[in-house]
Amino acid sequence: MNPSSHSPSSSSAASTAELQERRAAPLSTPTDLKSPATEQISNTLSVLLADVFALYVKTKNFHWHMSGVHFRDLHLMLDEQAAQLWAMTDPLAERCRKLGGRTVHSIGEISRLQRVLDNDAAFVDPPDMMAELREDSRMLVRQLRRAHALCAEHGDVGTNSLLETWIDQGEQRIWFLFEASRGAGQDNGTHRTTLAL
């Protein structure tokens, strides 16, 4: 019987070398988009993802800490909006990976990339909550439009189909927040007038 040409030690060394090579290799997924395009798009999507996570947490924060006469309606509306934002996170991250890019790895990275400011105040008046979320949503929609323009420039139809849906959803959130803040402000004014009498 002839001895095997591969000893256990040489086989183990080959496996270790192969494993190290795979670990060192970039996470590149095959795509027909050119390298500069995939890098620019995946970087843009990663920053958008950080913004979406930040806006999601702020929306849940305001949902949990809602108060006042319109508590139930606003509490439920913010829960719906938070669910919509949460539903964006996985497709955004996976789109980066489909293009061969990387996306966020941690809460720390999200905090470094996010443009949506946190609100750690112990109490926020409901009309101020609505106004703040509305402005954050407007900023997010602007950034989604900029990402859409970048993707259009590079012919990334797949990403743009997602962005168009999210722009429409964002515009709806802005509309609802605008109407909710108008109503809250009018009610607050009525209460102030009544108290003054």
C-alpha cells in the first residue's frame, strides 16, 4: 500500500492557509456595476442605514414617552411609523452586500455615521415630538433622493426601485406628522385659552 501523498500535517496547514486567505479576502459579490459605483453606493446606503436606525429609535422613544389628550392616536401612529422604518433596515444592509460592499457593524458605527440627532430629554411635549420627527423625516427623504440620483447616474435600477418606495413612505410619514402636529398645536392653544379664562 502506497503512503498518501498528503500527510495530516500538510493537509491541516493547507486548510489553515485557505482559511486565512478567505478571511483576508474582501467581501466582494459579483456585479456588473463598476467598482467606483459599488463603493459609492454602498457607502451612501450605509449612512442611510445609520440614519434609519437612529430615526427608528427616536420614533420608538417618542412612542414610549407619548402623553396628553391624543395619547392613543399618536402612540399608535408612531408605532406604525417605527415599524415602517424597521422594515427598511434589512433591505438597506443587504443591498450593500449584494453590491459587494460592506455595511454597519455595530451601534458604535451607527452613532458615528448617523445624521439624525438623538433626543435624550426626560420629557418632550407631543407637538415638539411631531415637529422633530417631521424635520428628521424630511432630512431622510432628501438623502434618499440624493442616493436615488447617485444610483441613476450609475444605472443601479435595483437600488432605485427600493429608494422610490421609501421616498413615498417617507413623504407619507411627513404628511401624517404635519397634520398631527397641527392638531396638537390647536388643542394646546385651546387649553391655554381655557386656563387663562
